[in-house]
Amino acid sequence: MEKVHLLTGHVSLETAYFIGTDTKDHRRKRKYCWVDTVPLKGDRMVTVTIDPKTGDLNQPQYTRFTAYIYLFFDSKRQVKHKAWAFLEHFQRDKKKFTELLAKIDQDMITDTQQFNIRIALMKSFLQQANYELSLRNGPVIEHYSAWMKSALQHMKNSPFDQLANYPDLPPYKNPSAQVSSD
């Protein structure tokens, strides 16, 4: 899979990417765009349009926070953004994280963004794991709890690119299955 070429360094109005009008399409607004990264909240896309009559900047428009956002050029050389959220089941989040690392160069993700992705994956995991725990009873609960603890410990301490390589969910009705611990 070919890596997406990211537009990096656009993190405030001062460093924003400027999108001007194309001579072919005067309907497109002139605007500035950037990715706002906030620790423990995530990323959000910010755009500020320019009033065509006065040339003044309008109020910033913000998207909702998500785990990670990046800017890139599409096939028509227009600036687009891609948002990544980790709010699904363990396996889907693991797959989505793997897809993210396959699409982009990990070195282009800032330390704060890596931290936010790690936190988002851990929160999603914990929410789903607690739900799964409620479905179990008897000796399976202790086994499942050990798996949860092991997986969370892995996510907390592993290198970023290994974040989603925690052990798979143990079998639902097999309390004797082994849980690996890091």
C-alpha cells in the first residue's frame, strides 16, 4: 500500500495551509485550515474563511475532537482531511490502527498525537472490555480480568507501532485458556 503524503506543520492560524480560489472554480471560498491537537482530547480540524467582500477573517469553524486527523492532497490536488476514531470493538480498532500505520509514516505523527491515539485506544478497549466482562460469570471472570489487565499494560508500555499487538480476546467459555503477560 502506498503511503499518503501528509501536509504537516499546519497547527495554527500562523502556520495554516491557505486554500485560494482556483481560476476554474470561483465558488470555492478562500480559507485557512489546520489541525488543532489538544492533549487528552485529540485532534480537530479548524478552518477560517475569508469574507469575500471585506477580506477579513471570519470566525474559526471547528470539527469535533477525534483521536487523530491529518491533512493531505487528494487525486485532484485538493486539500482534504482524514479523521481517525477508535470507538469500536477490539478487533476492529486493532485493524483500524494497523491500517493507519500502513497508510502514513509513523514519524509524521507528533508525540502528542501518538499519546492521544494511545489514550483513545485504551479508553475504547476499556469500555468494550468492561461490557464483555459483564457477559461472563464464574471462573471465567478471573481469567478475563487477567487478560484485560495484561492487554491494558501492553497498550500502556509498548512502543507506538506495537500498540495494537496485545493478545486476542480469550475464548468465552474456556477458563483454562492461557493469557500471556508482558
